[in-house]
Amino acid sequence: MSQHTSSRDLVISRLLRAPRATLWRAWTEPELLKQWWCPKPWTTEVRAFDLRPGGAFHTFMQGPDGGTSDNPGSFLEVVPQQRLVFTSMLTADWRPNTPWLGFTAIITMADEGDGCRYTATVMHPDEATCQRHEELGFFDGWNTAITQLDEFAVVLR
């Protein structure tokens, strides 16, 4: 399910099959994160992952055609197995950043039935940035990564 909660937010809420504890592991262990983080055949290098408020969160993605996406940022909030908030607007230790695409993402996980309700709310500083993110393929890209997360986590032991 994809939706807008405001003219500056993009939201995806899906029921995933894997249990919340396993999804949390796939999200918070860098060696696992890089296996599902971006739509294949792109690959992810986790350059920094300091899972604490103000801790660095930096991924670098590379496509088979040589295209790249460098994404330094920072964690803002970490509530184990429930909520992760990260932003591209700051880097480690609250240092201001001027990213190519400014956003703050709130990832929530809640038990639902035999699975987990996974919601990604991506907030932007203004409507133009939000629209640009959507036009760049936000829903296709993030939904593909979430599907990869689900497929990866459901068999993770």
C-alpha cells in the first residue's frame, strides 16, 4: 500500500511475512542490510553504521552500468525492534549536511497476525523535493527493496 500523508511525505505500509525480530536483524546488521538494501542488480556498500542517535549511517550503491548513489546520513532515533529514524540532512554527531536529496525516514515495525506491519514514512523539507523523490522512482525502488527485505528475512536464521 502506498500513500501520501501530507504533500511532503511519501508512505509505504506493507504486511511482511518475517517476524519483527528477524526484520530488525536484517535492518540493523550491516552484513545483512547490504544484501537487500537497494534494488538488484545494484549492490550496496555500508560505509558507516553506528546504530545510535547521532550515529553515522552511510550507504553507497552501485549499478551494473557504473552508476552510483552516495548516501551519507545519520540515525536520529533507535527503538529496538520497533522504530528506526534516519536522515540525509545530518551526518555523524549531528553535523549538518546538504544532500542531493534531503529527507528523513521513519521505519516502524509492529506485529500483525503471523507477520509484521512495516511502514516507511519519508518526510521531505518541501513539496518540490517530495515530488522529485517520487518522480525518481521512490515507490518502485523502495517497494522493490522492501520485497527483497521480506524475501531475505523470511529465510534468515
